[in-house]
Amino acid sequence: MNDRRFVTLAAVAGFLVVVAFGIGVIAEAAFGGRSSQTSASGGTQAQVVEVEEGDLYIKPAELTAEPGPVEFRVTNKGAIEHNFSIEGVGRTEMIPAGGSATLSVDLEAGTYAVKCEVPGHADSGMRGTLTVGEGGGHGTNGGKTGAGTMSPQEMAAEDAAVTGRFPEATKGKGGVDLKPKILADGTKVFELTAAAVKWQTVKGTVVDGYAYNGMIPGPTLRAKLGDSVRVVLHNELPEPTVIHFHGMTVPNGMDGVPVITQDAVLPGKSFTYEFTVRNTGTNMYHSHFMAQRQVPMGLLGAFIVPDPKDPKVDADHSLVLNDGPLGFTMNGKSFPATEPIVVKRGQTLRIRYMNEGLQIHPMHLHGMSQTVIALDGHLLGEPYEQDTVMVAPGQRVDVLVRATEPGAWAFHCHILSHAESDHGMFGMVTALIVQ
């Protein structure tokens, strides 16, 4: 038994070394990668153009080639999946982190738009241009791309048209409360089915996602301190999965980490998590199997346990932040399909930020400050004021907003490439409406 434990821990230690090495590679790709322009020379054989992608860039952003057969060799130096698309011509398959792909095409002279097609990625910087020969005429927008091709009036009109769609109706709503089945002994039983779904993040954009009970985020689970809880996971995904209860104190065997605490739950199988609720606050549940992909694809949700010391509020709103394969989303939607938060003047609103993404998100509210009252599920003895609240991956931050100023107030991530583009606002933007 001791020998087996030693082997397991040795394997885990080796895994951590690999992860540390991987982080170094990702950092080098993001901040120290090649930036010179690539140009392909002509010849009887296909020209070769090397392209590097990261989580917020395509290098070089300005590609050139000669007319004729061209082979684009694309390497993904980022931490999540991307693809490479030449608009109107072709695209690669999805490229995993650290992977590569080749796109072979026959090009005519002209200017083409290139981008990653994952929702939100192009607007965050993963776009560029490809000039073939002398350029002009062929490709997107009559051979022109970007806001620079518009007049000021056209730019203002496009921006107004996007914002004017808010709040835009879409199919599917995430985070709906899941009512538990209550057994004779008082145990609360929550049933969660993990399965692949088609999820609409914004009108006209349907993406491949993973979901609990068909929604992203998954259903909100609520329990009280001391409750006996049973969470039954049914796996209908094409791959293994598990559930980790992030921020919650549970028995070791219920922690949801493959090999460390349990076997992965294979497709078609189920696993039951049982524990007594021992801590309060804003907590989360999510996959811990290939989590860098399964979580941002949608296997995430809120687990909320009230605290007797919680301040009294008029409204309580959870805001699950996410980035990755679904794009930049709040509660599973991107602007202008995000849901506005509506309160009356004089009311006190509690916002529970939960960052399930891969990137940090500083959340900024216009017009009113935010009082930070809890971090990672723990109420603070000394709350403090901020207008921009930093929420790191895996972190939960609870704030109070006193709705003193009437009107519609912009509310967004202040990494501006997560919220604005040359075509208007998108992604992690909503509004607080004080009536």
C-alpha cells in the first residue's frame, strides 16, 4: 500500500514539473515570440508560410505571399485551442495547445482577412491580413479590412447598431436554480448530467460546448450549513470527466481529482459525491479532468451557501466569468446578448463574481463604487471600496452596490480587448440599470 502511494505521489510530482515547464513555454510564446513579417517566395512548389498563434495574437499579423499554391504551417503556442482561417478561402481544424496544423490553398492576388474563428478571439487580437501579390480586389470588404476603411459616420453607426441590440434574446439560459430531491433523512440530492451541447452565446453564433443539465453555466446549487448533500454525476460526454467542489470543505474521496482522489468517470457511467456542508459562501463546482478545456467549454456552476452574517440586500446576482472556446462570456452569453441587472434606486445589490476562465478579469462598474465584502467565500472583517474589482481565475469576489444613481450604467471587464473591438462592444459587457 505504501509502495503504491509512493509511486502515485512520484507521478504527481513529475506532472507538476511538466506543468511548470509548460507555463514557461507559454510565457515565452506570449511575450518573447518572433515578430518579424513572414514572406513566401515563388516557385514551382507550394510556398511555405510559418504562422504562430497565441491566446491573444497571430504572428505575424501581416502575412504576404505570391499567387499560386501556398502552405500555411500554423503552430499554437497558446494555452487553449485555436484555429487559423483565411476568410472566404479555408481554415485549419482546431489546433490544441502546443500543436500544429497545415492549411494548403491556391491563392489569387488580393488582400484577405485572417483570424482565429473561436468566438471572441479575433476581437481580442487574433486577426490580421494576408496580401497576395500586388493586392486589391479579392477577399473581404473589397480588399480592405478594419475600421480604417470606414468614414467616422459609418464607424459611429456600426457601433450604435451593435449596442442598440442590447439586450438581445438568445436560446438557452444558464445558472438556473436546481431544486434538490429531499430524502426522508433530510439529505439533499442534486442530479447533474454532463453532455455535449450546441450553445448560443450571441445571436448568429452557436458554438460547441459541454454543459450540466443542458445549460451554461450549469444549474446553481444551494444548500445550508450542516446539510447532508449528495451530487450524482451522470456522464454523457464522449470523454471522461469528474466534479470538483471548488472552495468547499469535503472529504478527500469527494474532492473530484482523477488518480489523486478517485477514478475518472467514463462515458455512460455515474458517480455520487456525498458530503456534509461545512463552510459558507460563494463557491463553485466544475470539472477537474482536462479542466483547461472542459471548464471553459461550460462544465462549471455556482454552489452557494448562505452565511448567518450575510448583509441584508434587495437583490442577489451571480456573475460567472469565462473565456476560451465559448469566447468572452458572462453567465454563458456575450454582449449584446448578456442580461442587464435591473434594480430600483436606493436598493442594495449583491454581486457574486466567479471567474471560471483562464484569464484575469478586472470588473468595472460605471457611476457607482463597489464595496468588496467577501473573498473566496469568506466575509471580510473590514470591507473596502473599489470601482474596478480584480477577479483572478478560480477566485470569487462578493461586492455590494448601493444603487444611488439612476440610469443605465456600463458594466464590463476592463481588459478592453475582452469588451470592445473595431466593430463595437462585445464579450464581457452588460449594464446595471437603476430605475
